[in-house]
Amino acid sequence: MPKNRKPAGKDHWFICTIEFVCPDCGGNSKEMLPTASTNADPHFVAAQIAKLDFSCQICKNPLAQRASPSLTVLSTTLEIIRTSGLQLPEVFDPPKYSN
């Protein structure tokens, strides 16, 4: 491990809600995205999520770069995410988060 690199800390879990009115179909697109971060600050997580590209959940068209969706980030636990029916992102190591 490089000298300047700290080992990863505890995961903090969040549910991010992304909402916008689609400029193409006019529908109200809403997506709930479970995520984890070693940073417990929801504002930090929101800033990282805001950098992602989003698509309308209705017509599947990508959201224009000039449009900015509404982001809500709520702190939660892995257990709540599992019981909510939301799917964990594929990037997570399944053995680490398995029951």
C-alpha cells in the first residue's frame, strides 16, 4: 500500500433519490440509488452522485447536460436497503456484504 494512502474506513450507507421532469417526454422521472461511501457526509455523496449521467426512467433518454436533477441523500443502513427491495450496485463485493 502506498505510504500516503489510508486504508478504507467504515462504509456509510445512503439512499439517493434523483428526480427530474424529462425534457423529452415530460414525465416525472424518479430513481432511488443505494450507495456506500467511506465519507459520512451526505453533501459529499450528493456532489459525487451529481457528476453521474442520468436517464429518464420512463422514456430512457439521457438527461441533457444542461439539466440538473433534484438530489436527496438520506443516511441509512445496509439492512434497511436489503429489506427495501432496492438492489445493491454491482460494484460492491458480494462476499463482503453477504448475510
